[in-house]
Amino acid sequence: MSAAQPMIKAILVCDHIITEAGTNKKSLIGVFENITVFKFPYRHPLFSVYVKLTDASGKYRVRIELVDLKQNKIIGKGEILSMDFPDKLSHYELTFNFGGLRFNHAGKYEFRIYANDEFLDSKDFNVLQAKKRPS
């Protein structure tokens, strides 16, 4: 494992990430920072998290956790068990997909990114209670 700690350049939450075959380019569809919900508990069907990092050199285990900040509880997580970053000066893109996560209440939630169990950075978003269904 490597001793160098990667630096996060971007964390974006979106509906879906498309990776183009051949070029490996990423298209982020529906970037958001809020989810509006009519009724709790709410189970979100699917969303993705894009992470761009640099200053990484060597092998890493990368983990992402979704934390309910009100209850300080992990409600979702994903992990890449072994990722090789050969060039410290390059940028690397990671994608994580989350399906069926349950949100029990309105409030702030936060994605936390770790490499080899060291905290790197976080990205928060809001789950909002809608006033009423649109007509």
C-alpha cells in the first residue's frame, strides 16, 4: 500500500454516470445537491457519485460512506478493494452507484471518501420535505 495521501479535486452527486467505450470519458447526467421527498421513509431508486482525485501513487483501497448527519449513522457504502494509481501527477476518476438507499427523514447527509482508511474529503447534500405534490 502507498503512503501518499490522494487529494480530492471533485465530488459530484448525480442521477447517472455514463462511461464512453474507447475514450473512457464520463458524462454526468442530472447533477444535484438536493432530493425532494413527499413522504418518509423514502427509498431512492438509484444515483451515482463521481470522484476525481490526484496526488495518488501506488495501490489503494477506496471507500465511500453515506452518513445520516442527524443520527451520525452510515446508511450506505461502496468500496474499491484495490485500485492502482501509477502516476502521482495524473488525475483519476472513480464512480460509485447507490441503489435502494432509505432516507428516514429530511436533513443533511454526507458522502465521506477514504483511501486506505484515511479520510480524504466529504460532500454533503440535502433531503428536503416537499410541501405538497404538484398538481
